[in-house]
Amino acid sequence: MAAPYAYTISQTAQVSALSRSEIYRAINRGDLIARKRGKRTLILAQDLQRWLDSLPVIENPKPSGSVRRRV
């Protein structure tokens, strides 16, 4: 089965592991390109990939230390 060419908002949220709200915020900021076809909002797979690639990379994350418990 070939990869989808475009995603709905719900599909975009599912494949990106982000919420629908975050997808809409990215569209409204102009960070993520969306297209309309009738009532449907579509995100091209290449536009989603470009946006995800533009997100900041975590450099040298701090190692998680031991958790201190209060007794």
C-alpha cells in the first residue's frame, strides 16, 4: 500500500502524535501549510514532513537523575 499523499486534520494528528489543537495552531501561525477541498482541510504529506523537520532538536538532554522520595 502506498503512503498517503495528503492527510485530514485527524489523520495528521494521528501520524504526527500531536493534538488536533496543535495542528490548527501551527496552521494559524503559518508554520504548517494547509489546503482546502470543500469543507475538508488537507495537509500534504511533504508539508507535514517539512514542518516536523523544522521543529527544534533537543541537544544534549539532561540525564534523568534518581527520583528522591519523601519519607
